[in-house]
Amino acid sequence: MPELPEVETVRLTLAHLLGNPCIQEVNVRYPNLIETHDSLSFSNILIGKTIKDYKRIGKYLMFDLGDYMLISHLRMEGKYYVQKHCDSYDPKHTHLIIRFENEVELRYHDTRKFGRMYLYKKAIDPYTYPCMKNVGYDVFDERITVAYLWQMLHHRTITLKQALLDQRVMAGVGNIYADEICFALHLHPETNISHLRKSDFECMILETRRILTGASNAGGTTIRSYTSQLGVDGRFQLQLKVHGREKQVCYTCGNLITKIRVGGRGTYYCKECQKKR
DNA sequence: CCTATCACCTGCAGGC
DNA sequence: TGCCTGCAGGTGATAG
């Protein structure tokens, strides 16, 4: 489900709906959700803490608790709901409930149970948290430059799409937007990354940021399971040019969109508009 | 270093 | 209706 734009939408939505509340009670209903602690110690640390700020790196959502940082990765289908304490909830898929003052609750919901949470003592550099071990700079980090991408990628033998999905290189792009970025670059997703020139990396940075910014502004894409609390879901999907459009007409050339598999992932592209290098 | 495959989970669509 | 298969936006481990 969530790629960078969706996580950013969740971040802004939660900041708006919750503000800076104090945690009164924690109910862990699926202990495997928490990677770093057992349910009891996790709860004990959280109770009494205030959410001071909401941050994000790549697809990781971070709740700044002052002396601790709570980190959440939604993986495929994780979602948050903000509701009143008395409301009923889906007991099968609601894995964490955090209650604040005024009977407000933050609930984590995840059908496939792929999502994970991590709790660490706060560090100065967020990239040093253990869960960020294989996470490179965020797409919008100023350290992502042509020289950086060139150094990270030009000698490798992977495809363009695999490079875009590699979170160690640049964090935030997922399967949907990787296809959209390839289309914007007029490049076949299986183009060997070593065939790209420096000018291509320049375009890659610009197009990636342009597409993810557009999606963030639209409130993120909903393909199946993402729902935000502000009702801003499901708009940008209308703007997807190739992903999920197998056998549909390319908006640019009129030919039909093709679906293939790249690195095990469903991949959509236009044979006419996107050529290999 | 790289690829392929599985694993983690559940739901759903499509074929029969 | 029911059963079976394959697939789904992510990531990590493991074997070759």
C-alpha cells in the first residue's frame, strides 16, 4: 500500500487530528507487531509520553516522544484510525490501540500483519536507528545528487526499476511510482542501470520528486486498502499513467499498456513510449 | 556482489 | 456455492 506519498499523507493527517496528546493507555493485541520490545515493556515506556512531533524518512513514519522515538512501517496494508474510545473496532485486524486523554484513540489496523513498529531511545541522526540499517537517504534529502546516484548505481547490473525500488539507494519509491517514474523517463523498466548517463540520473531525481510531490499533494494513491482519515484518499490513482493499466490505452501514444514481471514485481509500461537503452 | 525463492499473512478475483 | 490457484502496493533471510 503505502509509498512515500501515502506515508506523508498519514503523517500530516495524524498531526492534524491528534496534535500533541499524552498517552494514557496502550493495548497491544498482536505482539509480533512490535519488533523491539515485548508488549508489556512497550506499553510501560509509552504510557505518560507525549507525541511531540511527527516525522518521516522514506516509508517510515516516526512519532517523536521526546526521549524515545516510535517508528512505524505500514508495509502492504497498515493503516491508522483516529476514533473515540467507545467506538467498536475490528478485533481481527486491529493490532494496537493507543488511548490519549479526552477518550481519543489511535488504532493500528493491518489485514496482512506485515507492518512493524520499533521503539528506540531518541538519536540525533535518525538514520542510525537499527531499523534504518538498509534505508538510504529519503528521496527529498538534499544529499541525493547526480554524483551520489552515479556512484551508487552506474557500476551495478540491476535494472532501472530495481534501482528505483532499492531503498538503500533512495528511500520512498515503491512498486506503483517506480512504474510511473520509468514512464516519465521514457525508459523501459528493464533498462540496465549501467547504460544510463549522468543526464539520465538528473532526470531521475527530478521526475521522482515531481511524481511523489504530486501524489503527496493529492493525498496519496489508493489502489486497494489505503484510507486516510481526512477523506483525501483515492484521487491520484486517476492520474496513474501506466501502473495497473494493463491492456488499456496509453495516454501518450494510444498503444496498449503491457504487463511484465521485473524482479518478481508486477510491472506496467508502454512498449511504444518506453525503450531500453 | 547478484539473482531467485521463500517467508511473513490474509483476502480476493478468476477459473472450473 | 465451493475449491483451487495466483496475485497483491514491502522487506528480510537464505541459498546458490
